[in-house]
Amino acid sequence: MPEGLKLGFATFARVRGVLVVFCAENLKFGPETQRTLAPLGNLLRRAAAADRFAGKNGSALDIIAPSGLNVPRLIVVGTGKEGELKSRDIVKLGGVALGKVPAAATEATIFAEFGSGPLKADQIGDLALGVRLRAYRFDRYKTKRKEGEERADKVTVNVACANPAAVDKAWQRPLAIADGVVLARDLVNEPANVLYPGEFARRASGLKRLGVVVEVLDVAAMKKLGMAALLGVGQGSVHEAKLVVMRWPGGKRGADPVAFIGKGVCFDSGGISIKPSQGMEDMKGDMAGAACVVGLMQALAARKARVNAVGAIGLVENMPDGKAQRPGDIVTAMSGQTIEIVNTDAEGRLVLADLLHYVNKRFKPKFMIDLATLTGAIMVALGQEYSGLFSNDDKLADRLIKAGETTGERVWRLPLGPEYDKLIDSKVADMKNTGGRFGGSITAAQLLQRFVDKTPWAHLDIAGTALGSPQTDINKSWSAGWGVRLLDRLVADHYER
Ligand code: BES
Ligand code: MN
Ligand code: ZN
């Protein structure tokens, strides 16, 4: 929950607090907005001219105590040309709208109407989603506020529309998704002294209250299964590794599930191949893949998605220690394949190797999608705008690309192939865990592919998108909660009965 935000509905007639309205290019207002702003006379046109405001998308005009209107402030947000507005643009406008409400305000009303007229129910949902995501902040460890940063403890935001009761149903979906994104953001932002594997597993277990079936496997259980690749990564930590399996049984009884798999390295020091200290604190977020899977399961369960979904996350801490794994060690993964550890900092793929094999064997899923902050190299290739996509299945890859265009969480496909696969062959074992400097993200994906058999599979390398996320209109946090909206969309578009 974005603490402090109370989001509700009202009618157009019930304006309270700061009023936010939208207009298209050339100050084109919808009918309800026009009626409400009529008492202003030509004030609006004069203010717009003075501020050179013309309704460009994302721009805003801010009028304090407008005479004739009983509001402390009127904010006009431009939508630009409306013909071009997609779902993700409307989510963004929700973020812009809330962003323009001053921090000290306790109440605001946002008109769900564009220049062309009232928004449809699902568009109102998108708008609300944007408001919720923009309201998020991670401040639970702040005991003081800086001067001039005074903020109201609670802000009530009402979305005004013609028939609030009719929207109520369409509302549940975006709120479920927002809760999932917020959960993912919280998990990623938490420091590693608080969120170690055991605590992460406890928080994931909280999904039980939504009807998700949650199992937590401890080290003994994983040993029995032969998960030496995953366990080797965690053996230098005082915190016991955990594997969490979450199942949402919303689909047809007995139908094969879709499966999501997350890298959950709660802290990645590099292990014996220790990382340089510069920026190492960011490695508290090396569990963003797992956080996304938990957030997604929360969203699917909260909106009662009609799908059988499995989420599996491998939770470990990668530390240097007398008991830690060494470069040169050889481990036998659950699948029976052996891996030479040449760099203990290439640990995520080891966790995923056992997870992928386990989920594939146990659940026979329709597809597997894994998410991992896997390689620094993906940031060199793609920056922070796109996640890297690798797949053995063109249909699944295309669906992901399309879902990304819809939600704005975009993915870019990179190649796989036998020439790359060769680079991880080892002299002493079946494979080694790094393939050298060139094509680092690709060789990491090749290792994963050796554990997925023929099952349709996609790997999303989210090292660039999930951490230190670009600041946008719908995210002002270090962690965007990347992937929850993308995968929810994928499921909704193709895999619900
Ligand atoms: N968790 C890191 C990747 C990473 C780096 C994520 C920066 C987010 C920001 C991963 O475990 C790692 O250390 N990868 C190495 C692999 C190398 C040793 C082959 C890397 O990318 O340098
Ligand atoms: Mn690492
Ligand atoms: Zn890592």
C-alpha cells in the first residue's frame, strides 16, 4: 500500500480539494469539465496564454485559488492528441495528475474525462493505476522529514466520473495490479539485513491469505532433491537458503500451469570472487526477479485470474566465508549435469539452473518464464529502457514483446545459438558458469537453456530495468517493481480460460 493514499470515487458534481482536469490540444475540454469550469469565464484562457500552455501531452497549468471556483487549486493536465492515447499513456497521465498535486494537499479530485469526453471503465482503471504507482514511496526507514518537505500524512484522491457504481468492478483489476507492483517494489527496496531468505519466504507466505498455496523448502529438502547448484551459492551465508513455490489454482482443474521463476539473491557480494565495493550496496536488489514473481502472484490472485499459475523463487545470500564455494569447485545440479564454478559471482544462473529443472519436472508447465538481475552486460547492451529477452519459442517471445509495448515495460530479444553455447563448455565438467567477456548476457542465457529441455521458455534479464530504475511519471522509487504489469498482461491476453 502506498501509505497515506486513499483512492476512491465521486461524481463530477462532488468536487473536493485540489481539482485536476484534463484537456486536449488547443484547450479542448470535455463537457463535464467545461460545465464545471464555466464560472471561471476567460480566466483559463488568459492563464494558459500567460503560461504558454496549449494542452501538450504531459504538460500542466497550475492556477492557485481561481476566482469563481470553490477549490484551493486548479490543475489542468494536457493529453495532447487524443487519438493516439493507449493504455500505457493513460496510466502515465494518472501519474502526471498526482504528481501535480502539491505534497501538502490532503484532498484532490481528478476528473475522469478527456477533451473527447468521459473515460471508459477500463481507462478509468488505467488512470487509477497511474495514481497509485505515482503515490508510492519507500520511506519506512525515515524517522525525520527535511524542512520544506512537509507532506500531508494522508491524501484522499477521488476519481470523478458519471457513474461511480458502474466503475467499481473495472476498478478491482488495476488495484490488484498496483498492489502487486507495490509489493515487488517494497521487497526490492528492503535492505538485506532485513530481507534475508527466511524473511523473504515469510513475506511470500503472506499470499496464503489470497488463496495462494505456498510451500517453503528448506536446505534439507533441497539437499534431498539434489539441488547442489543452488545450495552451493548459499553455503557461505549464515542465512539458510529457501525455495518458495506459490500456486494459484484459478484455471481449469488439471490444466497445465504457466510458470514464473525468479532469481532471489538477497545479497550478492560476489562471494569469493568478491565484487568491488563501489556500488555493492545495490546488490540488496539482486532478488528483483523473485520480487516480481511474488508481486505477480499477488496480482493474479487478487484479481482472481482464471489461470493455473506457478511461481517459484530461489532465495540465497552470496557471501565470502570459510564455508563459501570456491572458484574451481564442481557441482552436480539437480538435472544431473555438472558445472565448474569459475567465478562465484556468476551465481544467479546456478540458482536458476536448479529452479528451472525442478519446476519443469514437477509441473510440466505450458511455458516457463524466468526473471533475473543476471548480468551487468545487459546494461551495456540495452541501457535501462529494455529488459533483455531470450527464448527458445518465437510465439512466446512475440507475445512478451507485444505485452511490453502495451504496458510500457519493454523487452528486446537477443540471440541464442550453438556458437554461443560452445563458449560455456568446460574442460573438466559438462559446463562452466561463465563464458568470458564477450556476449556475457547471451552465454548466461545459454547456461539456463541447458536446464529447460523442450519446454517453451523465456528468460528476462532485468539487471538494467529493475534496479536504480529510471525516474518516470509512475515511478519515483529506486525500484520500479519491473515486470509485474508485463506478465499480468501476458496472462490476461493469452492464458486465461
Ligand atoms: N547480480 C549480478 C548482475 C548485476 C550487476 C545485476 C549489476 C544488477 C546490477 C550477477 O550476479 C553478476 O555478478 N554477474 C556478473 C557475471 C560475470 C561474473 C560473468 C557480471 O555481470 O559481472
Ligand atoms: Mn553475482
Ligand atoms: Zn547476482
